[in-house]
Amino acid sequence: MSSRGALRSGVQSNVMATAGRETGSLMAQEVYRAARIAVLAAIVTGCAGGPDPNHSVRVSASRRLMGMPWTITVHAATPAAGRAAIAAGFAEVARLEGVLSDYDPDSELSRLSAQAPMAAAVPVSDDLWDVLRHAAELHAGTDGAFDITVGPLTSLWRQARRTGIAPGADRLATARHAVGFAAVERDTGRRTVRLVRPGMRLDPGGIGAGYAADRAMEELERHGIAAALIDASGDVLVSAAPPGTTGWRIAVAPAGTVAADHVMLVNAAITTSGDAHQAVEIDGRRHGHVIDPRTGGAVPGPAAVTVIAPDCTTADALATAALVLGPEAGLRTVAGRPGCAARFTWEQGGEVRTAATRSWPGATEDP
């Protein structure tokens, strides 16, 4: 989760806030460098060695949505068909920004948060309902490390990154009282939601962009696109392999000996959560941008985790949850989910360490 424009999902910006130091930690840079996904220049197709049997054309375009750059790449029958599909994909992301943004006061999510505490439940759209349904499942499956109600706490720590001053104990206690997924009452039959506690605020960071990527991919498929890649500033989702290839070959910067330099993906998502640029150092302690909803504290760093999952909603949220849980519990949680893999990189004792789930490409043992 991050300080990007209108909707945040764990992809870091280019600015690190510091207090008492002029530059960020070199160790922190090395930790994140070891885990980052090299997307813009290093995503290439894995060639199967033959000519393109379908004579498709590759079409790519970029647009700024949800406060960050998005790039969609498709293989289509004609350039016009590719451009039309990409436009539909971007339109879907733009539509969902109006549903899920926690920076736009007129978005559906913001209007719901503004009503807390609610005397009565209200109906919500299919998209917001689906996001809350995924959030509920991920909250339960991560021992509360992922919690979409963390908004009151993230607001305090965003301010801390701007000012270099940590939130006071009283303000943290007040914010923590407003956090807790148990205070989101959902009626499955009626598809209604009620936020029970005063001051509650839903934060789509770590799930919103991933969900939008999944929905955008569905739009591409409706336009006849079988092979596509969506890059939401590091949240990467791919569908079928491009014609004449075995998959999408995505570069992941090397980390120790547990992972290959590249992973080959088909119908999967990959994303990284870390604190390379979204951090503040206060009184000699580094505080990342991801918040532990169980304690109210910012996750210490430097650390980064890269997650592969069948869909981008899951990859996005699991990466955030794993960072909160830490290397051992985080990797164990990811390993327990079908089709998921993760690699964790962190600093310990002045050294950069790396561990991965057995399912991670190139891994030889569990962490």
C-alpha cells in the first residue's frame, strides 16, 4: 500500500521522506533492489523459437490512472483492434477509480466511509461488494495482517512521512479504535454494508489496483484479446502467452541464490511490496509505508516481498500482508495458498537476507 495520487496499492513513489538524515539508507536500496520487478524495460516474451503462427501485432499504450502510470500491451489481429481493446481496458480502470478511490470524496468508497458510524446498512455496487468480499477472505487468511479498514492509521503515517514526526500515542490509540474488519457488517443476501465504528475509513491500498487490473483484463478478453499484459506501476498481470512463445518472461532483479533472474508467467500476476521510497526515519528508526493494522505501527524496514498469484487482486493484497507478517510468517502464509509463491528480502544484522517459498521459481527449500 503507498503515497500515489488517488488510489494506492503498495507500489512505491520516487520520493523518500527523511528526518535527521540527508539520504536514504544504502542498505534499504539494496534490499528493495534485490526484490523489485524490472517491468518497463525488461518485460519480454519468452520465444519458442518459431515465427508468429497467428500473424498478430503487438500494440501497447500507457495512461495515468488511479494516480499512477498504467501500461497495457496486447497481441491483436490488427492495430485498430488492439487500440480498441486497450481503450476499453483503460476505461474500465477509470470507471473503477470512481468506485474505489479513497482520495476522491465523491467515490463510492469515500462516500461510504464518510457515513461511519452508520445507523443502517446501505446497498453497494457489485464492484465495491466484490472488493469487500475479497478483503474479508484475505483478512481471515492472513491473521488480520491485511485489513481494508486500516485507513485511520494510514492517514496518520502519511502525515508522519511528510513531517518526519511520528504519531502521538493518543492519536494512534484513537485511530486503532476505528480499525477492525469485524466492524464492517455485510449482508450477503441484500448486498448491503454498515460501518459500525466512529471514524472508520476504508483504504483500498493493496487491493484496489489489483482488482482494477483483473477487471481490465476481463475487458480485453471481451474484445477478443487472448494474450495481454497489464502493468499498474509494478502490479503486473498477464493472460495467455503471446503467439509463438511459451509465456511472458518477466525480469526480477536477482536476489541471492534462491531465484532465477526471470520468471515465465502465463495467466498469473506478480507484484512487489516494499519500503524503498515510501519511508521515514525518525529518531534513527526506519518506518515503512505499510501499516500493521493489528498494532497501528508502520512496518519496519528495509524489506520487500514479491508475490506471484493466479490473479492480481490476490497478489496485491498478499504482498502487503506478507510484508506485515515478516519473512517467516509471511512466506508461510503465501505458501499455504494454491498457485501462490513469494520471495522475501530483508535486512538482518547489517546483512541483506533472502528467503522464498518452495513454489518460487528456482527455490530449493522453504524459508
